[in-house]
Amino acid sequence: MKKNSDSTFSRRNFIGTTATALAGFSIVPSSAVAGLGHIPPSDKLNIAGIGIGGKGNTNLRNMPGQNIVALCDVDWDYANRVFETYPKAKKWKDFREMFDKQKDIEAVVIATPDHTHTLPAAAAMELGQHVYLQKPLTHSVWESRYLTELAKKTGVVTQMGNEGHSNDTVYEVTEVVHSGCLGDIKEAHVWTNRPIWRQGMPKPLKEVKVPDTLDWDLFIGPAEMRPYNPEYHPWIWRGWWDYGTGALGDMGCHLLDVPYYALQLTAPTAFQASSSLVNTESAPVSAQVSYLFPARKNLPYCALPELKLTWYDGGLMPARPFDLPNDAPMNPGGGFMFIGSKATLIAEAYGAKWKVYKNGQEIVPETRVKIDRVPDDPAGGGRHEMHFVNCCKKGGKPASGFEYAGPFNEMVVMGNLAVRMQSLQKTLLWDSENMKVTNISPDETLVTTKLLPFSSDIVTRNVERESKQTVKWNAQEMCAEWIKHTYKNGWSL
């Protein structure tokens, strides 16, 4: 199979069944090796890592005792330390070639840049392979819906890599909410200090030679080709619209997780945003996104009325409630706040360090419901990762399977749609069933800024004109494109 970006990639190339995928899996009874002090072969999962230089390496380490049979990365220098850790694993650059030629893979861990999450995940599921996919689940709303439906169709085990969703504090906060301790919650706020990488930048002017160890065509994947620059890889890709999802995509699946889970949110009916300067290439330095969620079915001790949820990034923070004690922490690094009719709850990511305040005083709420926790594994490792592994081997549903993570991620990345559409100066009305904004007319114009590189040693009265241009697009067409990307030729699903 060719490695260049013109190689045909379609689901037809990867149609398979779980039986076929597991044909090479050797079963040895546990009793045959009992007491030898190691995991029996029958209890080991054959795992392939795709995108292993960063977070993927951590996820693989958190799955101890398993068979790491394949490692795939477009940059073999960045991935070299992982190759050395698992010397028996076969090495690949192109996941398509790996799937085509290596038949002993039972599960994959995917931690590539956001824009290349969906393609390998879909291919693996079609082959009957279980999928652990890093957050954000996908780059676009449509991709989230697609993977959710494909997971249901194929029946494989899935898990999004929002690892904190397996923490006890997620369920502690949910018990407080569901017990009615806060009363009716109609307002929620979530914030982060991210980005801690560069955002709001123009496209780099200088063209840099591609390192010999990097396959730039494969990094670009389904996106539009552009010259290599170290401003894109590694890690800094998060801030570029073509590859990442900015601060919201990076931290939203962490910080919005408890609000989405505890408040049993569904798709919003409307959303809107404001931010620092939005440009054609990269996410803004700071942004604020508001979502409106409809009322949900009441719980035994808790009503779930219509809710306004507001996201803040780039150092922006919600206003501090006037009745909050001076020593009540609102960690500027990141957290969330539920404002209820009876009390207010403040916490950090995944409910860490949660506290409840009523009438200006901290209180200890009495809960009336109990939610099961995600268990630790006796072999150690990451709770989130090993729960996925054990569900693959023994059955069951991981805590953040795609039936939960898919709709959740739709909401997260929808916020970037609001950021990019804000020049329309309107609340966007959302039709979730059809994945469509319903109140944009065919002739509306979207106005965006294109930043131009310019020499800082030349100062004139025309600095603004020389540093940026106004770009106008058809709003309806661009909104549809950002909901469902047009993949580059050769990279279709």
C-alpha cells in the first residue's frame, strides 16, 4: 500500500468481523499458568498504539501486562523512546498499512492530532477491534456522531481518553446533585487557563525542511496540504484550526465532563460565543461560549430545569457570586461551578476538591443516592485504561464509551463552531437530529480576519492594514463545512 496522501482510504478496504480479527488469538487456560507470578496469555490483550510520541505513550504504560504488538507514528524520532520500550512490537508509519498487513491486533490506542482521530478509529471498529481514543473524541460534530453510530453497529468496546471520568470525585459530585442538595440548577460555569501553547497566530511565513524521520503527508492526512513548520508539530498543532480544537477541545472534555454527566445534559438548543480576535488559521487567545440546554426529566430528588452553561478559556473567569466566602477557592487554572436555588458547588476538573456553600458558609451535604465507582485493577495501571482493557477481555461497558462520549464531544466541539461564527452576532439555533444551525440564511456573510506576517522593524501608520485582511465567506456554507469537514481526496470514510 502506498504511503502518500493519494492512497485510497475507504471503509470498504477495512470491512471485517470480530471473528476474523480474533482468529489469531491463542487461548490458554488460566489454570495452566496459575501461580507463576505473571498474567496468563489468555488474559493479555493484543494492543496497537497509533500516535505514540505523547499521550499515547502514557496510555500504553497505563495498560500493564498486555501485549503491545504494534506501534504506529508518523514521526519515528518523536516516537523512538516508545519503540525502545516495546522492542518486540512491529513499527509502522501509516495506520492503513498496519491494518492491511498486521492481523493479530485486538485493540487500538489512538492519540494522534485531533484531525486524524476519526479515520483510524473507524477503520479499527470495522475490523472488529476495540478502540481507546484520546480526547477530544473528534475534530468535528459530524465525526462524533459517526463514531457513536459505528460503535453501536459494530459492538466493539470503546473508550474516550478523558481519564478523569473514572475518578471517584465525578460520582461524588453527581450524588450531591442528584440528592437535591443544591436545589434547582439553572446556571453553570466552567473555566480554564489554557491555552498554554501559542494561539491567535498567522500562518508561518518561513518554509522549513521536513525532518527525515517525519512523514509530513501522513501528518497532514485528510486536511489541506501546507508546508511543514515546527509551529505545527509536535504538540503545537492544538492551536491550529486544521489540526486541533484549541483550548476548548483540549480541556473541555476534562472540565465539562462532570457538568455534562451530573446534570444529564443532552444536545443544546442554542449556543453563542465571544472571543479575542478570530482568524482564519488558529483559535483565539481567549473565548467565552454559552450553551442553552432544555429541561431534562426530573430525578427522584432533583429537578433538571433549563440550564445555561458558560465556558471560559484563556484566563477568563466567571463573576464570583457575592455570597461566596472570601476563602472559597475558584482555582484560576480550571474548574466549574453549579449555582443552585439552595446552594452553590465549586470544584476543579472531574470534581476534585469539591465544596458546597450555602448562605455564605461551607456546608457538608447529606446525599441520598449512591452511584457505583469505577474499580482499580489489581495489576495496577491507570483506572480508566485498565477498565477499558478488562471490558475488552471480559465484557461490560467502560465509563466513557462512545455512547456517552460521542454526544458529549459533539457539545464540546460545537463551541468552536460558535467561536468561528460569531461575526453573525446572533444566537445560533441548533437542530441536533440533522446537525444543522437553523437560523442562518443562504445569503448571510461571515467575516473573519486573515493575519499577515509583517516585519516588526517597519513601523508606519498603516500597521493594522499591513498586518491583517478581512476575509468574507458564505456563512451557511462555512457552517456546514465546519460541522462536517470535506476530506482531502483519498481520505474518505
